[in-house]
Amino acid sequence: MHKQQTASSCVGEALETLQTWMQSSDYAGYEPYDMLNSPYFKGRWARRQPLATLMIQSGKHFGMGLRRLFRVPASKNPKTIGLVMSAYCDLASCRQESESEARYLKLELQRLRSPHEQYFCWGYDWDYVALRGTKLTAFSPNCIATYFCANALLDMAAVFGDLEAVAMAKSAGQFLVQRLNRSVDTKEQICFSYSPNDHTRIYNNSGLAGALLARLADGGQQTEYLTLARRSMRYLADQQRPDGSWTYGAGRVQNWIDGFHTGYNLCALLEYRRATGDASFDPNIDCGYEFYKRSFFREDGAPKYFNDRVYPIDIHSCAQAILTFCAFCDRDPEAFALAQRTAHWTIQNMRSPEGYFFYQHHRLRTDRTPYMRWGQAWMFRALARLQTFLASEGGNKTYSAGVSAAVNAHSA
């Protein structure tokens, strides 16, 4: 019991200092890909290749020094807001201020929604230009950002009975169904694109879209969503390799295997399972989870970025590992201890004296850049989830109830 209290106080202290640090800038910050936000790079010339990629990659490698040089402004990312909102929903049982913070963040999601779109949807706060030609302007909607924002709104509905949050999440579901392309579309399978402007086949992206639709299906009352969710999970399951792994996507240059996207895939399958009760994909969940456990961690709990090499150890991998193990607490008796082990390593090795978390740990150096979405929001989300588990001694806490069930529980 004493060990549990020590772990809880360690996580609690890390949460408190991180919350204070994030609130001091009103959740605005910098991102690995935000160099094109510089006032010096606003012309079309800066979006041409290979210059655009050179600037974006330079921003990833040279941190705050380069951003200060080119006056890149701090800005708010909708996904940051969604992740932090979900964290406050987790913390609602033990912190009175959580509801007021969550309601403030809901207003921010309303303000930061993608412009010129019929439905609620969200994107990132920077212009992005891919080496092979894909261009997305700031706040252009994408599936991943929309998933995390809509999921947070459903968390808010489940915890606080917020009807407006339900309506916003349902609208986001319509964005997935009506605006995303279907890169694969057969009777048994569907793969949702990353944005309305592409036909990519990125496995975690489509899986998370299916998981959100399953949650919005409301226990089967929304038949179209339920069918789409199952087809999305079938596509995700069929892309799994015999050893339990997934590559990032189907493209020729998307054949790497990394830890946090594997965690996304596993959590998507679990969310679908809990929302629908459909056990069809349990073999894929179990096989993928065993691959995840044996392939992505050092003995001390440090998460590897890729399955075949340790470095860099990335803060995003740390956060997703904690969340993935927490998600599996009701399926694996070791998962709770593994979540604590990774959290302990991260707090000891990736945390600054000011309370924020570093970007990456390399073999010979540490990149201490405090990226807001990539690092701080993810760690706040992960530590909040772990704290609720520590408070309940490892009990599994999920918000997979149907939409109307969650709201009715508060109005009864």
C-alpha cells in the first residue's frame, strides 16, 4: 500500500507541475512541424520543395533556438485542447476545478474548429507541405485531430452530462462519414483517408475513425455507424502481420513499425470492442498486444521508437505506452505495473525541473524542446489516466458507454 501511495504522489506531483506549466501559456506552444508559421516564411516560395521540407525538418532538429531566430509564434493546437480536456474528465473525481477547465476547453474547440466546413472538425495550427506534394493549410481538417477532439467531447458528455458536447461530437462523426474519402471501400472493409484532400491508407488513422463511429453508434442505435466501424476494424485487422505488428500504412514509404502508432491501433480495436461488445477481433488484439510488449520496451521501462532499435526515445512513445497499458489493465494482470514502470522512467529521465517534458532522448544527447501537443498534452493525458488508476488501485476506467446512456445517467 505504501508503494502505491508513493507512486500516486509521484504521478500527482508531476501532474500538478505540468498543469501549472501548461496553464501559464494558456495551452499555447510550439510543435515539431510549425516552422512555416514564421512571419518570414509566409510567401508561396516557402511552400515549394525542397525548401519547405528543409525548413520543417530543421525546426525538428534545432528546437527553440531556430524558432526564436525566425520568430515562430506560440499557438494553440486543437488536438492539444482535446487531449487536455480528456485528462480533466479523468481527473474530475478528485479535482473540483476540472469541470470549469473542461468547459473552457470546450469553448476553445468551438473557436478553433476548421473554417469553411459544415461539420465540426479540426486540424493542426500550421501549414504543412509533404515532400511528395501533399499540402495542408493551417487548421485544414484531418481525421486524427478530429478523432481526439470528438473523443474528448464524448468524455465530457459521459462525465458532466454536457448535451452541447454530444451535439458537437455527433457533428464530427458526420465529418468522418461525409467528408473523408474512402481509400478502400468494399462490402467487408473500409479505409478512411487522412483528410478530404487525399486517398491515403494509414492504418491507425482509419482505425481511430472506426473507433469513434463505434462510440457514436450508441449501442447499435445508429446502424450505419456500427457497420462502418466494423468494416474499418476489419480493414485494420487484415493489415496486421502474422507476428502481430502493423506497418504505418500501405504506401511504399510507409513500411516502418513504431510503438505509438501500434498503440493507437490496439486502443482503436479495444475501444470498438468495448463500445459494441463485438469480440471478433480479440485474436488481433491479443496478438498485437504481445508484439507490442515484447518489441517496444527496454527492461527499465523506456519505450523504443521503432521495433528494431531503441533511439530516439520519444516523449510521445512514453505517453502512449502509459495509455496503452492502462487500456489493457482488465486483460493483462501485468499491464498496471508496466504503465507505472514507464511513467516512473519518463518522470525520472524526461522531465525538466520546471515540470515540462523533453522531446527526445538520444544515445548521446537529449533534445529538451517542450513541444506542447507532441509532448506536454500527451503526458498530461497519460498521467491523468494513470492517476485515476492509482486512485482505484488498477481498476479499469473507460468512457465507452453510448452517447444517450452517458447523458441519461446525469439527467436521471
